[in-house]
Amino acid sequence: MSLVIETKDLWRVYRSKTGAEIPALRGVNLGVEAGTFVTLKGRSGSGKTTLLNCLAGLDKPTSGSATVLGHDMMQMSDAESTVWRREQVGLIFQSFGLLPTLSAYENIELLLRIKGDEYDARHKRALECLEMVGLSRWKDHRPYEMSGGQQQRVAVARALANDAKLILADEPTGELDSKTTRELLTFFRELVETHHITMLMVSHDPLVDPYVHQVLTLKDGVVV
């Protein structure tokens, strides 16, 4: 199988105000195969979100190599990574990140408008994505009119809108109860297998393990 994500000896070192070096990632070696659902676990402060941000082009590694969807993350400029994210990657966050004044449909359609798609194309794609997550009937509802699980499904639909082959998710079940978490994880697994999407999800939730193909653990900035 081909690797969608591959890192070799990846370091991310921050500097404190006093000039001291603070390593968040200490030589991460990671490979994620296409069409798999993988979770990255670890204690708070282990470097999970830092790694996800480096893979998404939201943060720049200090040294080593990181290849995502065939792109060298070390060589991409901020402008290039913004365009790349918009066109190839779906991002999902714990807080959903939906605009409260927009309907479910409008939250998805806005992303495609920013991307530059014509109206007919973005209208069709927004409706398709709502259908994929089972929320067609809720397209005109605003986030406050929906449950937490429904809001997260809208966030997933938005992440899929650009035909993303890779979804990076940071604690997407963190604000959901256990029943809704299980429903969402079942949906994630079906999504990966039905549409051959690759998903890397940062989580600390033990409920996640039975639903994923692989569990990776990050400890002190290293995959163990």
C-alpha cells in the first residue's frame, strides 16, 4: 500500500522567551497507509496536536522530513500550504468550528465559495456532502438548532467538500457523550472504507480503539 503520510526523524523545537529550546517532537517516524483510519494517542503535552499541525501545514517542522499526499511539507511556503489545504485536506476540530449565523448548508457552501468554485458546482457539492453525513433534512438548520453529534457531522461534511483524500482530526469526539461518540466513530469507519479516505485522528478517548485500523502512541514527542 502507498503511504499518504510519511515522516522521518521529524523534530519541532520551540524557543522560550529566555532562548531555551523546548522540543515538542523529538524525531517522529510515522507512516500512514492510504485508506486507513488511524488514531494518535498520548498524554496531554506529548506532542499530538503539534504533529497534526505540522502534517497540515499549520506549523513548520524544525528538521527531518514530512511528506503528505506526495508533498514535502518542509519545502512548502505558507501561501502554498494554504492553497494545498483548501484543495486536498479536510480538517476537523473538537470545537466544530461552525459559523453560528450560517445554516448547515451555508457552512459547507462557504468553504467552496472561498475555494473559488462556481455556484452550481458548490451548491451540488454541498448537498452531496450533507447527504453523505445523513443530514439532508437539516440543511437549513443553524448549529444551535442541532445536537453536538449533528454539528460534528456538519464539520465532517465541510471537511469532505473539497473531495479531500485525507482528513486530519483533532479530538473530534472531545465534546460528545459516549453514545454520540460511538455513532460518530462508526460513521468515520464507514466513511473511510466506503470512500477510500485516509483519516488520522488525535484522541485520548479509549472508546476510539475498536473502530480504527491502527492505534499509534506518542510519548514525549516520539511514536512508541
